[in-house]
Amino acid sequence: VIVLLICGSLRRGSTNAALLATARSMLPDGVEADLYDGIDRLPHFNPDVDVDPLPPAVADLRARTTAADAILVCTPEYAGALPGSFKNLLDWTVGDIDISGTPVAWINVSATGGAVEAHRSLRLVLTYTDARIIDDACADVPVPRSAVGEDGLIHDTAIRAAVERSLTALLRAAAAT
Ligand SMILES: Cc1cc2nc3c(=O)[nH]c(=O)nc-3n(C[C@H](O)[C@H](O)[C@H](O)COP(=O)(O)O)c2cc1C
């Protein structure tokens, strides 16, 4: 089983990235994490470029979404919307039938209870990809910057318990697919 982890923030020290790194460290035996790190190499989406041979960064993204049995997303909100670079990634997945039916969930780490519009938009965009949103696995788990340790991981037990619940629901859905 492969879980693709996609972060919508490019920031060094990102709380979203820390959540995903923490999730990766908590995966049970037999589940492999694929931490996607190519968001800043993707070209701007253009249907004219969405032809063979694909740009290498797009081919890499599609290979990884195709191989994934489940996808976990963590993204911030910028100015009331999804970050442009992450929306660009999503646009590259919309025409890709291989993501169709793949269980997907997100964890909203906004420490202020924000990022509501970004997640509303994420839900809408994901319906265009035909990925299968696993509601039980989606969660609001506020992560203050102070919760991220020197090792880049989150050690707070309540946060980790919430991540565990999400992963369990997502992996259950993946196993049933
Ligand atoms: C340009 C900019 C715009 C932002 N706009 C929003 C916003 O509309 N809603 C929100 O909840 N947070 C907003 N934030 C706060 C970010 O979501 C917050 O900094 C978050 O920690 C970023 O995630 P990261 O730690 O993974 O980089 C904004 C931050 C920046 C830099």
C-alpha cells in the first residue's frame, strides 16, 4: 500500500509539511509513504502542453498519483483560496483518469481555525478529479508553529492521536478499494 503525501506549502518550516512528515513516521508496517516534493518544478498548467511526451515533472506527478493507493493532502490557505502552486498541481491531475476513485483526505492544520475557504475549494476541485474523498479521514487539526520540534516532527499526543484517526480511516478506505 502506498500513501502519497502532498503538501500545499513550499515554505521551509511549514506546519503542513511537518504534519505530513509526522504522518509518514506513523504509518503502520506494510504501508509505504511517498512524500511528493515536486510542486515547484511543475510547469504552469496548459492543455497544449498536456500531450505526449509530457514534461518530465508532470510525468513524475502522474506516475506517483497512479501508483498511490491513497492520497493525504495538507495545504494552507493564501488570500482566501488554495495556494496557486498547489492549485496548479491539482489542474494537472484533473485530466488524469488514474486518480479516479483513489481515496483522498486532507488535514487542515490552520492554527487559527482558518483555511476554511481553501478546503471548501479543495473539495470542489477534487470532485473534478474524481478522486474519492474520505470524509471520515478529513480533519481539522490545528498545529501551532511551536508544536513542530527541532526534528521537524510533531510530538503533541493529541495532534498525533488525531493524525492516527485520519490515517486509520484513509487506509481502511484504501484497503476496501
Ligand atoms: C500571503 C499569505 C496569505 C495568507 N492568507 C490566509 C488566508 O486567507 N486564510 C488563512 O487561514 N491563513 C492565511 N495565511 C496564513 C497561512 O495559512 C499560515 O501562515 C500557515 O501557517 C501557512 O502554512 P505553512 O506553515 O504550512 O507554510 C496567509 C499567509 C500568507 C503568507
